[in-house]
Amino acid sequence: MADPMRIRAQAKGNDAVVRVLMSHEMETGQRKDSSGKVIPAWHITDVTATHNGKPVLKAEWGPAVAKNPFMQFTVKGAKAGDKIAVSWKDNRGDTRTDEATVS
Amino acid sequence: MKTTRRQTLQQSAAVAALLATAGLLPRTALAWTPAAFEAKTVADALKAMGAGAPVESKDVTLTAPDIAENGAVVPMGVATTLANVKLLAVLVEKNPSPLVARFDVNESVEPNFLTRAKMGQSSDVYAVAITNDGKALFSKKEVKVTLGGCGG
């Protein structure tokens, strides 16, 4: 299992700004190892997020997203105490979900 | 006969599963749509996401540095003030595959997303908004990279 995501959700007016730092190699499939063999692509492909269980974000990523990806988005109509859950899935089928409370 | 039908169904399911893994069956709506990410040009990536020829627009904003010290981690933001937008995408023209990320837009999130991307070399970076009727509007900026981010 990968390291947990760091999620910070802060209320700003009627919205919540959510910042997520994920732990993932995001291998492009362009690099070669020391013996000249291509290191296969291994990266997050789908990212979703929910606000109190309701889906609010759906994103698709390619291998060009940086290693240990950072993402920031703003959920409308969120307030302190609400729950934001972020999930990712990678091209190997691994998944991870972490949750944070809006502060 | 019951046994034969059940066996046929089981075999079909097994074959379907194999084909799905091999990528020969259409994926579900929630799965990764690789065609856009595998496109080799900005125009092909946009077409794969259902957009027509892109038009430059002041209503789409791209936030990116003029010079990226480290091509492995370049902050990029895409936002729009337009209504009727279906998705926002970030593309790096000179990357091996230009499409970096796409974010679906709905009424629960602000159409404003920030992430960090890898750039192989100095290149134009595009922020594109695709509307519900398939129009593509973009903003672009040249980002110079001092150290390429694709490794090697």
C-alpha cells in the first residue's frame, strides 16, 4: 500500500480549497534502467473526490503528472466539519483513498 | 441443456475478461480513456476528447512559470470563467504525449485546478476548456525549462 495522501481542506467563504499531496512514482515509461531496458509506465490514471459522500471531482491523469503528485481544487458549498475523501487508481489497478475534514 | 449453456456463459465471461484486460473491449465510463493520453499532438488529443479545432480565448487562464528550474516538477494551473464547460485540460506541446491531465467540470467544483507536471524540454503549455457542445477554447504560454523532466 502506498504512503497516505496528505490532504488539507480549508474553508474559504462558501467553498473549501482542497490541497492534496499523493505519494506515487508516476513512472512515464520513457526511462531506461542501467541495462537499457525500458522501465514500464506506472502512474495514477484516475482521481476522484467526494464531499460528504457526494462525488465532486473526476480527473484523468497521464504519465506527465509529476512524481508525488500535487493537486489543488475548490469544492463549492463546503463548510468546516464536512468530509472530503480523495481516491486514486493507477494503471496497475492499485487504489488508495484518504479522507480529511474541512477546517 | 442447462450444463452446456452455463458452461458457454462462463467461458464467454472468461474470454470477455481476458479481452477487457487486453484492451479490446470498450472501457466503462469511469475507466481511464487512453486515446487522448496516447495522442502525439495537441490537436489529436483534443479530438480524442471530443473537441473541434481550438480557438484562443481570454476566458481560459493558464498559470505556469516563465522559466521552470526543474522540468520534473512544473506547477500548472488551468481555470475558466466560462459557463457550459465540460472539462479543463493541460497539455505540453513538446512532451512525448502532450495531454498531461483532464479535469471534469461540474456544479460542485470551481473550474480551477492546479497540479504539477513534467516537461521534457522548453515548450508551449496549453490550458484548454472544452464546452458541452464540443468547442475547445485555449490559452497558451511558452515555458522554458532549464533541466528536462523526462529522466535520462
